[in-house]
Amino acid sequence: MVKWLIIGLTALFAIPGLLLLWLILAQGGSGGLYYIFSAPYVVRSPGYYNVMADLWVNGTAIVVEASNVVINGWGHKIRGTGYGIYIAPGVSNVTVADLALEGFRYGVRGEGVNYVALYRVNASGGGVGISLSGNYISLVSVSADHNSGDGIDCAGNYIYVASSNADYNGGYGAFISGNYIVVKRFNATGDLRQGLRIEGSHVVVQGINGSALSIGW
């Protein structure tokens, strides 16, 4: 169900904010209810996972090995040194919401992942804020600031970024490559390279504020 909803919405080439929020809340679909009180933590089953406290971990905080997962941070902060959230290759239908990740080498990392949505996620003060490759990636109301590398690094098809910012990073504010890319209401100031670099086709960019914007292939 989630997949055809995303396909239908991206076919319109602009996803209204309320519909996207509804999609995020609906994603995950089935599974149990779990509570995270400590890290490291491994997600091995579909379901809804709730972060119940601010956490610190020497290494990786949360590893997602299952598809159809929602992680709700409830406004908590996780500090650490490895990966804040690592999504294993081949995993799909993962939503992360209302969570701050600070100091990690990668705040959120996933390669070969599909249907991943981040909503109100802050990944700052580390190496790379958010690094995702795959198809159907949505970043809404995310922040990736003061990282030593890129704030946001996404590659794939059907990538949607809205109402987000990536400021004062040591690399790009956001580097996005692929096809069918939409970036709306995005702020990127003070980044060492460019605020926003897009390489791909079928690109829509609206409401960009910040340092240099570059679109090419």
C-alpha cells in the first residue's frame, strides 16, 4: 500500500506536506510495539519503535535490519561516535521521526535502501549528517548542520527534500544525485563547498535560500 501511494504522489512531482506527513505516519503498516531505553539497539522485526530517553553510545546507536519499521524519537537526542541510525542494505519502508542525532560519523546511513522517510530529524555536529542511497527517499523538516563533511548526501531516484536546512557544514550543504528530484523550501548557508549541488534529470527546485546552487550532470 505504501509503495503505490508514494508512486502516485511522486508522479505529481510535488508532494503536499500534509499528505507526506500522513504517509510517514502510515508507513510501517504492521508489527509490534517496542521501546528503546538504551543503545546500541538492533531492530530485527517490523513494528513501531519508541526512543524513551536521551542516550549516549560509544559506537553505533540503532541498526535497522528489518523492513516496515517506524522509529519515533519523541524529541529525544542520541549522542555517539559511529552511526546514529544504520539501515542495512535491502531494507525498505523505514520512517524515522522526531529524533536528534549528534556527533556521529554518520547521523543516518543507508545504502541500497528504498522507501525511507525522515521527518523532523536533526543530524548535526558529526562527520556526515544524512547519507542515503536508494529509491523513494523523503526528507521533510530535517536539519543537518555543523558537520565536518556533507550535511545531506542522497543518491537514487525519486528524492524529495522539503522544509529543511543544512548549514555550516565542511562539505556540501546537500549533494543529491539521480533522477526525479524535488527540493523545496531549503536553506543552506555557510557551507564550505556549495549549499546545494544536484546532479541528475527531472529536477524541480523551489524556494532555495543560501550559498551557491549548482545543477548539472
